[in-house]
Amino acid sequence: MGDLSPQEIEGRVRKIWADVLNAGEGEEDATFFELQGQSISAARIVARVEDEFGVVLDIGVLFNDCDAGTLAREVAATAQRS
């Protein structure tokens, strides 16, 4: 994942976010709970991030009611620590 720019990471995370949470137009910056996120959707997001980026996220980050941008930064930070 080291060859991806922060913008590429964010774009890919936003795609996962939109797919799992059915985020529509105008909801790009909505938080996890604003998009009716639940534990099953959190598990799906974490699994897709792991598949896509090879990093294991703490599922709790989603329950802090983050948005897609915050999640992308967490993905990048977790990858750097790995």
C-alpha cells in the first residue's frame, strides 16, 4: 500500500464507504451513524479495508461516528504503523 497517495487511499476508502453504507449524492461527508451504520456494516467496512489495503483496523473507529475522510486517515496511519 506504500505506493498509494493519500488521495488514492481516500478515494478507495470513500468507495467502500459509499458501497457498504449506501451513501448517496450529497452524503459524502455524512458520519457512520448519520448513514444508519450498524455493527454488520462496520464489520463489512473493516473486512473490505483489510482486503483492499491489507491493514487490520480497530472496528471501534467506526463507532466513534467517524466520516469517510477520517476513516481514510486511519487506514493510512494504520498502514504506516504496520
